[in-house]
Amino acid sequence: MVKTQRLEHPPRQAAGKDDFHMPKITPFLWFDTQALEAANHYVSIFPNSKIVSISHYGEAGPGAKGSVMTVTFELDGQEVIALNGGPHFKFTEAISLSVDCATQDEVDRYWDKLSEGGEPGPCGWLKDRYGLSWQINPSILGQMLNDPDPAKAARVMAAMLKMKKIEIADLKRAYDS
């Protein structure tokens, strides 16, 4: 059984100020040369998404003058920055973006669109066409894995471990059996 405990922390106080400040966390993704292409792909998939800004390399480089350096975009309100940094670094499964889905239709839609040109992985994970790892998970999975009945949670875990794309109906059958 998986146990999740959510801890509430008070917001950090800004140094020398009476008000509280919560730092903004923005994913920053390193691409070779496909930052704009990837950003356009991602904003076409998620609702309420848009390209916010595009910056270009100048005389100092290291990219070619006038080429895209960074793309700031929003995925359903979450700011993300993509960098054309060259071939020095590649994505690995050590970092992934998790998509919380309410229904099987959402799981299917995001799985199909993000895995197109990429590769499916186990347990709801996939790599997209740019090599970025995603987790496409239904909300109900976490609820089932945290069930107070350890036998139910174990059956759900065993079912999930056999899946690539998560199938809610199969999870429910395991949970109810």
C-alpha cells in the first residue's frame, strides 16, 4: 500500500518584509533546437494554453543570431520555459510532467496526443516525440492506492504494474474484486 501524507507549510517570509512570499516554481526544459516546435505542440494539446513570449539569440550567442533562444508558454495556466540550448543535455525519465486526468477520455486523449511519435512506457508513463517523460494518471488511481484497506490497494498496484496506458475500468475491477 502506498501512503501519501500532505504537509502544509507556512509561506516563507520575504527577507526584511512583513508580507509573506511564496516562490514561483517554473519548469525549465532544455531542447536542442526544437523549443518553439515543442511549445507549439504542447499548447495545441492542453486547454487554456498559449505561447507567452519568444526570445532570440543576439550577437553574443551561443546560438545563431536571430534564432530562438527561449519560449515561455503556459499549459493550462502553468508557466513553462523551453530553451534551445544545443545537444549537450537530453531528457531522462528522472524527471517527468504529470497530468492528472478526471476521466478515461482524458487519459486516452492526452496519452494518444503525447505519445504520438514517442514511445509508451509502463504504468502510465510515456516519452513524447522530444524525449520528455510524462505521466498520464487518472485521479482515481491515487485514491485507490491510498485506500485504508491494504488488500484493495495491493490489487490496484498489481493491476497498474501490468499496464502501459492506465485503464480505469481495469483498476476498478481489481479494486472491487
